[in-house]
Amino acid sequence: MKIDHVLDAKGLACPMPIVKTKKAMDTLTTGQVLEVQTTDKGAKSDLTAWAKSTGHELIDFKEEGSTFIFYIQKG
Amino acid sequence: MTEQKKRTTIVLFSGDYDKAMAAYIIANGAAAYDHEVTIFHTFWGLNALRKEEMVPVKKGFLEKMFGKMMPRGADKMGLSKMNFAGMGPKMIKNVMKKHNALTLPQLIEMAQEQDVKLVACTMTMDLLGLQEKELLDNIEYAGVAAYLADAEDGNVSLFI
């Protein structure tokens, strides 16, 4: 998988991960992939819901220790 | 995108730090959801828009008293519960720092950055004796009709 941009949102609390993800997504073009790293426990539900309603696709998700990593493809 | 954006409208009536925080977190989240967001500030919620510094304006006695008794700006607002005469906000700000949560003034700044429309209700500004010069720059002034115009095709509408 080709990752076009990596967003480090570790240590940030709600609503910052989602705000930063949106900002980063705005700089990408359709089909490009954004990697988001976060430690906020609510982020899994948040980013999944966000991707769904804003027309992007969450293509993969993994946990590394206390970090959650999301791969979102711009729709 | 040509399709109409979704809309979130929030009425911020409360002048409590915690409630205003909730309002601004939702507003910032909604802006990230690509909604057009409006926060309509009325009554005590207007204090969130006050500038921190003293602005010299001409006022009557009652208005002056109101101005003195109300918090000057978002950072000075009290908590809705466990305020403990001002100790509560100090404690919660400490905890927020530890958890890396944004403070209310930061949330307001972020909202402005995200083009959230901040509106001050002019009727209640008159009641509380607040003048435009005392409130933040780049906000709008309106009444109930402007709020309803935003809210009637709103998808999310809250009163806090």
C-alpha cells in the first residue's frame, strides 16, 4: 500500500485528531492514502464514523502498543 | 463539490466553562465533518466572546455593574458544578493540561480557524450591556430570525 501522507496525532485529545485528519485530508487528492497515528481511545469510533460520513474509506486499522494506526483513502 | 453542505447550529446560552467547552468541541467536530457550523451566543453565553482586556466604552450604571460581575472572556468563566469559588476551574485546567485537552480559548480560536460562524445575539447584548467593541473581532451580530434561517435546514441543532 502506498501511503501519501502520515499524520502524527499522538497525545492529542478529542476533538483534535479528527480536526487534524480533516485538515490533512484536504491537502490530498482522490485515491491518495492518509496514515493517521493517534493515542486517543475514542479515535477508533471517531475516525471510522468520520470516514464513513465524509465519503472516505477506512482501508485498514491496526494497534501498535498504545498507538492506533488508520489508513484512510480519500473518496 | 456542488451539493449543499450539511449544517450544525448550536445555541450557547450558558456561561459555564464546561458547557461552553462541550459546545465548542461539538462545533469543531462538526466543522471537521465538513458541516457549516453556527454558534449563536445569547445571554450568559455571550461572555465566551468577551475580550479579556478592559475595553473603554460608555455605559450606564447598571450596565457597568453587569460588566463587572460577568466573566471577562472565556478563560474567566466558572464551572457548572464544583466551581468552589474559582478553585474548580483552576483544578480542571490542570487536569486538562495533563490530558493534552484544548482549553476553551484555544477551542474558540480553532473554531474561528475552521470558519465556524460565531454569532452574538444583539438583543441580549443590550440587556447585559455588552457592546460590539467588547467582543471578539470577526464575529457576526444577529437576532432570532438569522438563527432560524441557519437552523431550519440544519441537520444537527443543539441548545446548551
